[in-house]
Amino acid sequence: MDAYTPCPCGSGKKIKFCCGAEVIPEVEKLDRMLDGEQRRAALEHIARLPAKLREKPSIWAKKIQTLLATGDTEAYDSAAREMLAAYPDNPIALACVAPLEVQADRVREGVAMLQRAIESIQEEAPGFGIVLITGGVLTTANALLAAGHVWAARAHLRIVDLWMESEDNPAAQSLISMDRDPSLPLVWKDDSGHLYCATDAPYKAEFDAAASLSELGKFQVALDRFEALLAQHPKEAALWRAVAIERACLADDAAAAEAFQKLAALDGVPLDEAVEYELHAIALRLSADDLTTDAVDLLGATVAVNDFDALLPRLLSDKRLIRLRVDLSSLAQEDRPPPRDAFRLLDRPALDAAAVEADGGASVRREDVPCVLGELFLFGRETDRDARIEMEVRRDELDKALSILAEIGGDALGGITDERVLQQIGQTQRTLMWRWHWPPAVATDAYERLSREEFRYRLLEKWPQMTGRGTEGKTYGEAARDADPRMRRLVLAAILDLESNHRETEDASVFNELRTNLGLPALNDLEPFRVDLDHISLLRLSRLPAQLMPDEQLLMAFNLAASVRAVAALSRLGEAIVERSSIDADRKIRVLLSLARATSSITQLFDCLRRGRELDVARGKSPAVWLLEELAASLSRPDKARPVDALIERIMAHRQEPGVAQQLMRILTAFGVIDPRAMYDMPSRDAGISVGGVELKAQAPAFSGEAVGAGAPAEEKKSGLWLPGMD
């Protein structure tokens, strides 16, 4: 380091002309301490420096770097704010304080700080300065995501991904994880922000210059330029789109939504594009809390128990209560013991499993299947609390649940003593999602047939009666018949949202049926000449003309759909691939495996596994991988899948093949079929474990804890983001 080295404070100036050459020996000394992980010593050394040196921005930056390495969050936050107060234009200070502002619900202020930091970055900035700024951008992105600003979060993650040399960096992993999350609406993943305008546009050069700034993460500067161009060309769709995207990148969701709405209303914008813009506007307005929604409370209600001993046998004998198969001890909390029992409350008696199995469910109507009203947890008398039932139930179903409980419990039950709101359930979720109780592992085909019938009924009959999002109090049915074109676009956008996130591919045609019923245009396949996979909206993937696409383009489209978990498109494109004789078996195998892992239909899942197994057997390969996938799927869905004993026996016939026995043990351990401790307590290498009458003999593998198979259990993630049905 010499006097002409870029200053460590991140200003981009040489040390001599910034903090002064006198800081060089101190910075070098601190670097040696940090290289030796002497962080506490480095902080003590900084504290002993003369005030004149200690207050230099380069020393401040070193202090922040050191505190970050120690994990002392409080001291780090304080130091970052003090540095910013002393040097309000310093990029390191700005980048370090920006996420703190976002976390404190000052989102716009935090993003503005980060933009100033990004705009001031110089190519000559020192390595650790770039690291601190990059870390600030990454932390801000995570804070934006937690606050529900998905578009802005993803935009900032892409900046970090661009800056970092490694492809396997935290930002890239976060983006991949979000893309693969099936619960994240496809509209939030459709945010690549590719900016383009007509090649003959009079503002082409200025547009491209602004777009280049946006690609570097300088969203505010790009927005200023796009808005200046828009003032000169107020009817240009490319400029309205660019303005909407830049505002969304800056977490100005309400303003971005307004721009998308104006874009959708422009003359000359094709209807399918206008509908997509309206959907983006809806999502952003919900993110900005700028759109009222009709939600219902999920309650935690407490009901007094007058006579525990009299109540329990009544609960156990009534067919409207299904005992939950849970480890009650796992439900204990610090301030209370576990419940004595747990039940699922139904709105009518459970179906007789033997009767359903006798005719394969053919005689069961969808109206006959009981719905789950909620869960009940029965507590006995405690030192400081009386016996009680704690119940989770929707507010609009509370009276029905209490009435059924009163019928069952009689005088052994008292009244409701407490209720509290646990969360809110959106009207779409309330209308289109339901919970049935079906006899375990019985007539799966009938269950899925009835589920499709129920969905059709709810979508075609009940959904149009819902109050629409942004439709000025009109129902979707009323808005669809309104003379205002925007009302019709809003209904089409809502249908597109439902369609793009629906996971039952056999129901695909029902959405066009809904459009037709409401007097709206159906959504047809794209014309082959309109297919541009480099710039295609993810919301149009399911409309690709799969049968007309060349093999390589079809495979590329499938990979794109798989990367974002676009299930409807996956199924359509995948089936086209499997049917083509010109595509090799290896690719078909991978496609069938992807389809099996993506579908929510147990019937389709097992069909994909069967076809994949047959393909491998036909070319002389082992079916073991397919049998293992089937086992994982069966264990993850014990209520709908077949018994696994025979399946395990079939897998054991392949136990000598590399990795089969180890993978089997991992699956059985992951799903709790066997206790992993039992494997390590074996008396000898050749000793075995009996599962369902089948003795397993395999060297116990080291369980990695990774998800295994098509349906490995995953920890439920709770998010503050808007998801379909939360409105």
C-alpha cells in the first residue's frame, strides 16, 4: 500500500488525496490483525488511536469491517450510523445503514441510501470496501424480501449476483430458491426487467443508455432518465413499462402499480400483455397495502370443560371427530403441558372406509365428503387452569363448530371462554381451497375425481360471486359484464393469477370455461412466430404451442418452466417431450422425474414413475431409482398412497446395486419409519432391521439430513409476502 493506492474508505480517491498517507501504517497493521483473526485486538487498537486518526473514514470502515466479523450486531449498527453521521456521502456508510433503515420500516429511505452507495462506486475501490457494499446490498435485499417488497428484493439480489465472481454465491442461491418455491406466485418470478424499445424509436439511444444504468443497479438514475423521456413521449408503452419496472426495483410499489395500470390502458397494447400488466399492478398494490382485501380470521378459541371424564368417551365415539395421529408430547409449551388428546372436527360423520373401498368410491358424491372445520386439543385440569378444549377454526365457521361440539359433549362442555386471532385467510383461499377428510389409502382415483369436481364447482359457481380486487366493490361476475375495459382486464388478470399458480394440470381447461361463462375472451396458444424464449413472460409458458416447437426449443422451454416451477407449463411441455420419438430416452427420463416431483396429483405422480420405470426397464436399466421415488412419495402422503411393505421388498431385490441400500435407509430414516439410532446399535455389520416384515441388511449410511425423493418432508416456511388467496 502506498500513497496512490485507492483509499480504503471507498471514496474512489487515492489515499494521499483522501484520508492522508498517515493512515497507511495503521490500515496495514489492522489488516494484519484481521488476517490473523485478532478482531478484539484490532478494535482495541482503533480505540487507542489519536482522535484525528480514529475519525478518518478509512479507519471507520476498518472498524465496521471488524465489528461485522465479530458478529456484534448492536455495535456494528451503532458504528455504521455514527460513520454515516460523520460522512453522509460515504458509500460504505450508506450501504451499511441502508438495510437498517429497511428493517426499521423506512423502506424508501433505505433504498435511496443504497442507490447513492451504488452510484458512487468506483472501479478502483478497494476489495474490502466492495465487500462491505456488496454485503449491504445483499442484507438490504433480504430485508426487502422480509418486508414483502419482492420485486425490489429480487432486483437487488441480481445486482449482487452480477458483482460476485462465483456462480454459487448467496444472491444466486436466494434467487434460485425463490424460483423453485412453488408457493411464490409466478407473477413475482416474472420480473426479469428486460428493457427494450422499438429499433426505430426516436429515443432509442437515450433509452439504451438508461437501460445500461439499470443493469448496473443504478435504478434511480435510470428512472430519472426514463421519466424525462416519458415526459417527451407520454404515449410510448416501452417508456411506461421501463418506468414501472424501475419504480418496482426501488420498492416504490404503489407508484410502480400506477405505471403498470397506465401501461395496460394504452392504445395499441395487446390484450394479453395488458392483462399481465394489470396482474403486476395488483400484486404491487397488495405489497404496498394499497388494496383493501376481504379476509376472515382464523381463531384460537377456548371452550370450558365441565366434566373431563364424561367428555372424553363422547369425543372418542363420535364419527364427526377424528383422532389425530400426532406425538402429543411435541405439542407441549414452556407454560403448559401437552394436551391429553387431539382431534379433527368434521362438519358431518366420516365416510365408512369399507363402503368406499367396496365400490372404489363410485357411489360417493362430492357433497358427501366431510369438510374439516378445525383442530381440537383437549387439556385436563392443571394447577392454575381448568380443563378445556383449545380449538383452531375460521370465524365464519365458529358457530357451526360450537354447535356440533355442543351436540357431542352435552353438559360435559361449558361455553366459549376466550378467542384470539391467529392469522387471516383471504377470500380466494376461503373460496377455492377446502379441507376434506377422506379414508386413508382408499380409492385414491375417486378422491381426485371428486376433488376436481369440487374445484370446478367452486371456481365456476362461487368465485364469480366474490368481491374482486380493485373492482370498486363489484363481484368478479359483475365486473366482467361492466362496460369499463379496465374492469374486464382486472377479472382476466385475476383468472390468469389463479391459472398460473394452479397445480392440478388436469383442470387446465376449466379456466377458459370460466372466461367463456363470464363473456370474456379465452386464452389461446401462442402463435409459433411469437415464441421468443429469451424474453417470454413466464405467465405465457403454459400457452406455448408444444406440438409445433422444434425439439431443442421444446426442451429449453421445459427447462425454463422447471426452473420456476410453472407446473401447468411443465406438464404440457413435458408430455410433448415424452411423446416425441426424436427425443432420446435419457431426456425423457429426466422429464418424467421432474413431472413426478412437481405434480400435486398422486395419480399423475405414480403414472410418471411407472412410465419412467418402464422406459428404464425397456433399455435394460434398473428400476431402483423409480421404486425409491415411489417409496418417498408414498411415505409423504400416507393418507392417499398405497402400503409400502411390498414396495420395500421390491427395492430390496436391488439392494446390491450401488447406493440403493443407503438411499433406502435414508428415506426410511427421514420419514421416521426406522430410528436412525437403531442402525448404529446393530450388533454386527450383517445384522438387519425389520420393516414391515422385510429385513434390511445394509451398512448404515451417514444421514445427511437432505431432502430425499419426490415427497421428502420440508419445514413449512411462513412468509410476509402476498400469495394467491391471501386477498
